[in-house]
Amino acid sequence: MTRAAGLAKYMPVSAKPLLVLWDIDHTLIDGGEVSRRGYAAAFRRVSGRDLEQAWQFDGRTELAAATEVLRLHGIDPGNGTLERFTGLIVEELRERAAEFTREGRVLPGAIEALRGLQAIDAVRQSVLTGNLYPIAVLKLTALGLDGYLDLRIGAFGGDAFERTGLPAAAFARTQEHLGHRHSGDDTVIIGDTPRDMATARAAGARAIAVATGTATADQLRAAGADVVLADLTDTDAVVQAVRRNQ
């Protein structure tokens, strides 16, 4: 079967517009240890000392995580310190772009899932991520996924302090760029953490969990997942889970 024939089965005769918002880290990609090295270097630059408290990669926005790290080290995030810190994080990770390409990897089935959904005219795909916008673009570009996602309409870790505040940014951008303001009723959020599921629930969106991070399937169900997938390797299962909204 040709790729075109394989994707054709996902194309509906007619369907309402559907917004699919993907988490990035541990849902679509694994960036290795590059981010940890970059964050540690940025912390040394902003504070003059080594990072002593581990950075928590658990679905928080970059603003929330950076604020917590500063406070755990006794540093006031006010007076521009948080902004300087996050700016340095972006600088450090940009300098490591080639490392993301070498050490990072696209998770199994991610490209096929993105292509399967891309084949459906009514579906628009973007991201809902704790990463700041330039970091999200860097990671997706380094691993070749940027072409599957409309990053004009996503939500990023600088749009809100709490992750539950991110969907509103994505909905506003769909109005601006697509001429249709999506809401929870016509949105699907896909991620690997309980925070992803809580964000979907708060927005009234469908929540699809992928158990490729540190959370177990049971934890993701308890957090409100409508569907839990072990991974993205079954493209039909991903597409069917998404299209239950149509």
C-alpha cells in the first residue's frame, strides 16, 4: 500500500473543525539530557553558583518551573530575575541545537500519528507545551517535526504561569489565524502527564494520555484521561481516539 493510499482512510467525507494540541516532551520526543545541561548553565549565569535542586520536568510551564527553581535556591524571582533566567535558558538551549539533533529522538509512532491526523482536512494540529515558544520551535525543528504542526496557533510556556491557563491562548490564536475560535468542545489535548489531563479537563477538551513519560496509565486515568494509549505506535488507535470528537 502506498503512503497516499494508507492515509486516505483517515480522510472523512465531512467533519467539523477539530483542534489537536500536542504536548512535546515525552509525548512526541525525548530530548535526552540536553535541556538539563542548558538549564544548569543558565542557572550558573544568573546566580553565580551551581544548580543544587533538581529541575522538575513534570508538565509545568517554563515560568512556573523556573520560578520554583529560583525560590528553592533562595533567589527572589522578582525584579526581572525570572525574565533574565528564562532568557538565558533560551540562549543556552539555542547554543545546543545541534545536541538536540544528535541526542534527541522522535518517539515511536509519533511521525505516523502526526501524518495520519494531517491527512484529515478538518483537523488542525499544534502544541500545548510548557516550553517557551523559542524552545518549542528549536526542539521540533531539530527533530524534524515542525512541518506537521501549525505553531501559529499553539500555546506555550510563556503564555500563562499555570498550564491550565494555556488553552485560552491557543483558542485566541485560532480565531486570529484560522478565523474560527476553537473551544473545549472541538479540541483534543494529547500528553503524558497528569497536568496535561488536568488542563484538558479545565478547558472542557477531550484528554488523550500517552504513557510514555513517568506517569503510569493508572495515574493518567485518575487525572481524567478519556483514553490512555501505551504509546503512539498504533496510528489507527490514535486517529480513532482523536476523531471521537467529530
